Amino acid sequence: MKRRHFLKNTTASGIALMAPFPSRLLSNEEVTTLTILHTNDLHSRIEPFPATSGRYANLGGAARRANLIEKIRKETEHSILLDSGDIFQGTPYFNFFGGELEVKLMEKMQYDATTIGNHDFDNGLENLAKLMGPAKMVLVNSNYRVEENDLYQCTKSYHILQRGPIKIGLLGVGIELEGLVPKKLYGNTEYRDPIIYAQKSADFLKEELKCDLIICLSHLGYQYRESKVSDVILAHNTRNIDIILGGHTHTLMDRPDIRKNLDGEPVIINQVGWAGIMLGRLDITFEKNRPNRCLTCKNLFVQ
């Protein structure tokens, strides 16, 4: 099967994050590059869209995404693979297998972490906990209180990844469930203010654990006309978060959005549509003896 991978855009090349380069990262190497690969709202889409699917014709597919991920990993030294929730619901594969196939495929692709989307409760929180409990892929969420249900054993409020000299802090935030998900499916999972709890995790990752890069996996949605909390609002009202990888609104972004946080520092927001039609790619370059980090974006259609 002939597979082509199209570059979505390179217009974000060379965006400076203007953050100090930690002295403990200074080594014999002049430059260290971290490649961040990410998806959102996969919605149980295992196979590519058929040729009759209009704008999504022949896009996506788990096997194609796996091949693209493998190719990029071979070409890069340091990479991570992340997801921003709504793994489940959308095709008969979920109806038949209850989410097990989706998780096993993501495990096969070696996803490092995901967060909780509202549709990930569609077969009940017990089912989500059962599938994620034994998974190596970390389930990270900072603003759902799950201490009194089955998700407690498999959900982390933050997570650390180490790639070469770079220490990466991960946190996650989810959307309000009331009115969106039937109460019986999420049980006593308690929604808490994502701005407050994202800030708590980000401060701990930055100040206590001394992370060099902090990434938020968000299932809040990119932006709304009303004042509902979103990735944009989260970026403006927090500090210490460098990158927000979003979901929920299925936003196919032409380029990452750059917003200023409470300290006037840039926050990168990226989201890559839905159903695995695109693989997000952000390359962060840490350069020796320079005060900035440089970002290059190459969001790739999976075709």
C-alpha cells in the first residue's frame, strides 16, 4: 500500500519560547531536540476513512499512524507520544470491544500518556479503570477528584518523562461532566476548577520537581464564544505551563496558537482535529548557552 505523509504547515518554524535554559542541561552536546507527537479525539477510529468520506477521504487509520510514528522515531533521538482524550466512542469497534481494542493499539504504538475525555466514560468509569489499570500508558488528570472510585488506582495528577537531559512534566485537565455525561457513567468523579488544579500541578512540577518543560494534556476545548473555560482561557490565567495539547472541540488548527500567560510568557496551544486524521508534531530545540527554546511545528496528515 502506498502511503504518503503530507506536511500540514511550517509557518510556525522558529518561534522562541523565551524561557531560560537550565544550567543542568548544559552538557557536551550543543543542541538537544525533543520531538512531541500527539493526537486527540481518536473516537475509536481504527480504519482509515473510506474514499467516499468527503474532506476526510482516505485519511487516518491506526496502522498508518503507527507506521508514521515509527518512521519519526527512527529519525529522531528524543521523542514522546501523547493523547488528549476521547479515545472511545464513534465506530462499531467501541460498541463490540468496549474500548479494549483502542487501548491495546495505543499500547502497541507506545503512547506515553493520555488524559480523560468525556467520551472515555461512555462505558462507565469502572470499564475505563479496568482498561487503563494494567496499561503502561499513563492516565493523567489534575482536576477530577477520583479518590473514592475505581479510577484512583490508575490516574495520576502529574507525571514525569525523562528524555536525554530534558525533564518533562505532564499534567491533565478535563471538561465539566455534569450535563455532558450521564451521572451513572462517571459516578462520584468530582469536577474541580481546571485553572486552579492545573496551576497546582504546574507549580509543583516547575518549582519542586524542577522540570524543564511542562505540558498540559487538555480536554477542555480550544475556545468558545461564551466564557466557558477553554485552552485559551487556561493559557491566559496560569503560569509555568509551556504547551497545551488540546482536545474535545475537534479543532484542526492550521498552526499552533501562541498566547501569553500571567507572566507574559508564551504558551503554545495545538490541536489536530479528530479521528486520527492528523498526527501533531512539535520539535522543541534546547540550545547550549542560549536563553531561548525554539519551536518548529510540522502537523502531519496521516494518509
